[in-house]
Amino acid sequence: MVTGRFRALAIASCIGMLLVLLGGALVTNTDSGRGCGDDWPLCNGKLVPAYTIESLIEYSHRLVTGAEGLLVLAVCIIMILQFRKDRQGFKEPLFYAAGALLFTVIQALMGAAAVMWPQSPPIMAIHFGISLIAFASTLLLVIWTFRAKNGPPVVFQVPRSIFPRVLLTSVYSYVVVYLGAFIRHTDSGGGCVGWPLCNGEIVPEINGATGAVFIHRAAALLLAISLAGLYVHIRRVSYGAWGLTKPAAWTLGLVIAQVFSGALLTLTITNPEWFLFTNLLHNLIVTGLFGLLMDILVRSWRLREGREG
């Protein structure tokens, strides 16, 4: 059984991780990564930096990340203590809490490295991917606290055919997210003008920024088709996977919203204020999508038919 206080702490850590992730996107979208120069953990050599928009955004992101690190550490310590009392009941949430702590530390170190030693766009794109995994870990923990609210979570059998599909879709979704992050870090967003056509063409010339954006669009469309197929498959075998149908429906709805938020990005790219908002919206949707997909992945593995223990 999970106490209300621990659930509140888990929710706080999840919200904090979301703020860290969106704050990192804000730093990138406003070119505030050098707002504190090449100093870390100080900002331009000071504990409280001089006021500029760039330094304010960058330093605020650091403070939120530090506070989130303490929250995640507290959650992890509590889970370790609970695991010692009940290894079987708290094995799953300990995995989530430990994962959140591990990837929070990794993303913090990558952020510090990016400040002191400027990184290439491919490496910076990985930073967003690490943040995404850290958020998914905290979200999985929150979901578990609600499922274990009145005792151990309900156990049901999941057909073995589901896990391979979810695994492939999850890996592919991570690749699509990485492509989007790479475009953002290379300022290639303007490579395709117009939507759904790219520069007035169905298939434009694949090179430079245009090629990067077009490939991302095509990959996102294929991801939507893959998630639709996953939802249909889970529905078809719902006799054993009824608990996965609802999150699968949510992922399908979110990927559709993600496609249209991508269209908004294109339509607002010449308006800096609106583009900042639509960019954060795009990040927010894909964060929720990836987190729910991880929930389906974990449960389709743990509860698959024929698995022992």
C-alpha cells in the first residue's frame, strides 16, 4: 500500500522533471545556453548572476534541475527503505526511482559539460533524449503509486505478441524524437516551408536543412501509423491485454496531436513569440507520448504470458 504523502512526493518529482525538460527546450529555443558563459555551477563567475534574459533562463534551468535532483534522490532513498522491508512488492518502483536518479545525474553532467566544453548538435540532441527517459521513469513511478493505492497492482496476462511490437515502436519513437532534437539544435526548422507539402513539393530535394526536416516529417507519419497498428493489435487481443488498451488509445491520440503541433511549428516559424509557444507544446506532447509508451512497454514485458517470477 502506498501512502498519500509518498504519492505526492512522486508527483512533485514528475512535475519537476517535466519542468527540467521544458526548461532545457526553452534554453535551446532562446539560444540561452551561453547565458552563464562557460562557468558551472556559477553563472559568469557569480552565485547570483547579473540580470540578462539569457542568464536568467539558463540559471533558472540550473536551479530547477538542482531542486529536482534533490526530489528524485529523496524518492529513491524512500524506495530503497521500502524495498528492504518488502522486496517483492517494491522491486518495480525501485527500478523506476533508481532509473530517474541515474538519468537525472547523467543529464545534469551533460548539461555541465555542454557549458564548459561546447558540444556538437548530435551530442546536444542526445541530452534531450536522456531527459525524456528521466521523465518517463518518474511518470512510471507515479502511475505505479496510483495502481498500488489500495494494495498490489492488478496482475493480468498479456499476449506475447504485444511486447515485440511495443519494443520496436518505442525504439523507433526515440529515433524520431532524436531527429526532432537534432533539427532544433542545428536551427534547421525552416528547411521545409509550408505544411503538409515541403516547399510546395510532395518530395523535395533531400539535402541540408530541407532533407532533415522532410525526413523527420516522414518518420513522424510512419510513427503515427505504427501506433495506430499497435492500438488495433492490442484491441484485437484484448482478451488478455485489457489493461493496455486505454494507454494505447492515449498514445494514438497524442501522436495525432503531435503531428498537428508540428504543423503549427511550421506555420509559426516566422513569428518568434508564437514559435516559442508551439515549440514547447510540441515538446510537451511528445514527452507524454513517450512516457505512456514506456508504460505499455514495461507492462507488456513484465506481464507477458509464460513469464515466470
